[in-house]
Amino acid sequence: MPPETLTPARILEATEDVLRRYGPAKATVVDVARALGVSHGSVYRHFGSKAALREAVTQRWLDRSHTELSAVADGDGPALPRLKEWLTALFAAKRHKAGDDPELFATYMVLVGENSGVVEQHVETMIGQLARIIESGVASGDLTSANATATARAVWDATNRFHDPAYAAEWSRPGIDEAFEAVCELVTRGLRP
Amino acid sequence: MPPETLTPARILEATEDVLRRYGPAKATVVDVARALGVSHGSVYRHFGSKAALREAVTQRWLDRSHTELSAVADGDGPALPRLKEWLTALFAAKRHKAGDDPELFATYMVLVGENSGVVEQHVETMIGQLARIIESGVASGDLTSANATATARAVWDATNRFHDPAYAAEWSRPGIDEAFEAVCELVTRGLRP
């Protein structure tokens, strides 16, 4: 059987495994190469440096729920329920990431701290999706906004307790669902024409 | 001249000085006693343990802006502008704490982490003030809320980027005032009848 082709996706998969096993402080490119049965030179042909590899794996982790969310953002139906659906899907995705594999989550918190540019880009993508929902609602007269991107940013900020990983420890506490509902209600009411 | 009477207020003042000088990891009750020129037994007569002293100094720091804010909460005039005035005063007070003396702020962040009960009590006091504004607005028909405390909690959560010390690093960035205005606008619009 010929060896599997070394793709960026396979390298990132292996990097995540290595990070989970050794932790972000100890994981090296040599560990990643060893896990793949290739030389570290082969890894460097795809990712020019350890920093580039860590940045790419962070990006992949942050993007993991983009597809699902963008389907909601670009879906049909009235904008306000769609906005709530999007916020609910975002909160659910974040909770899963934090709760299903807390060690990997802690690892990514370290990486996120190292790669603030990647995080900013991720936030801009999220705000872009919110802005598309708001624009569609303005077009149909379901909601009001003088500037969709500015409003999207306000919605993002106002809901940060339910997506900023700094609050992850609160996401499993009693009362968090009621708190989420109450903020969603306040925010969607604030967008009514 | 007779020695000044040793009061809890004087001990807390000295504790803050000692914390600023030695940092939260190294400051001891003996350091506080030495700064006051008394025995550590005299300090223990007012605060039974080092933990109790640290808790009290944290409480004092958190409460420092309560008076001013409660004057706004219980002031006259229409509720929605008063709500905005309260949120603005809160953000200003937090920014001052973080920006005027960053080392002391960092010290208190350590203490806040140790004294979660004190923090919870502080948050409940803040939410109580918000609830009083909301109740007065419901009474005068200026705003709508089925449950003033639940709504107050939602307003608190929705504005956390502008009062949670976890975001202190963002409070001096360009655009933060516009972000605050946009969230205030969204929240106050959400309370309209």
C-alpha cells in the first residue's frame, strides 16, 4: 500500500493530537512529524515554522463551527428568529467545545492567546454573519439598523457572556440557559423597528 | 500626642498600601501591623485571620463606587436616560480603577479571584440598583419588564464588556466608546414598551 499523501489537513489533525498529548508548552514539530511517520522537513514544506503550524491549527479550531453557523446566517425566514437561532447555535457550539474535551479546550485557550490576529479575523467573520442577518431583516422591514455592521458588533458584544471562552466556566452553571434567553430577548427587542 | 485609635478603616488603608508595595503573594499581616506601628495581635482583634483581612479589603475596593452609582439609581427623571447614566458612570468608575493605578488593579484581580463570595455579593448589589431603575421605569410606563430583577440581570450581562475586569485591557483601545454607545442603545431600545 503506498503511503498516504501528506496534506495540510493530515498535518493539522496530527498536530491537534500531539498538542492534546504533550500540551502546548512541550509539543514540537518533530513530535508531529514522528506521529505522521515523516521527516520534520516534510512538515516544514507545508508550514514554514512552528508558529505558522500553531496558527493554522488555531484557525482550524476556531473555524470548526463556521459552516453550520453560516448556513443559519444565510438561511430563509424572518430575520429576528434567525438571529436567535444563530446565537443559540453559536452558544451550543462553544459549550460543546468547552465541555466535551476540556483538556483540548485549555490547550486551545493557550494557542488563542498566542494568535490574537487569528482570533480577530474569526471575530470579524462572526460579526459579518450577524451583519448579513441584520441586513436581510432591514431589507424585509423586520428590524431596524442604521448600520448593519455596527449593530452586528453591538449584538456580538452584548452576547459575549455566551461565546467568549473567558466565561467558559459559567456555561455549565444552573441558570445559564435562562440568562441566555433573557439576553437574547433583550437584544432582539432592541432591534425591533 | 496620643496614638491614633486603631480602626478597621485605618487597617484596611494600610493593607492596601502593603499589598501595593509587596504584591498579593508576599503581603502579610505582620507587614500591615508594622506599617501601622502596632502588634499583629492588634490587627487580629479587628480581622480574625489574614483571609478575613484580604476579604474585607477586596470588599472595600469593590464597594468604592457604590455610593455614586446608588445616587444615580435612586435619582429622579425618566428611567431610560437614568439607566444610561448609571451604565456610563459604572464604565467610567471601572476604567478609572483599571487605568489610574494598574499595579493596584492587578493586585485586586488576584484578590477578586480568591474571594468569589464577595464578588457575587457585589454583583447582586449592582443588579439590585439596576432593578430599582427598571422598577421605577415600569411604574412610570417608560419601559417594560415582566420581572425587574431578571431584566436587570440581562442588562448586566449584556454590558459586561464594559464592567467585567476580564476586559480591562480593551477599555483603553480606540473604538471602545462607540462600542459602549452601541450596546447602550441596543439595550435601552430593548426595554422600550
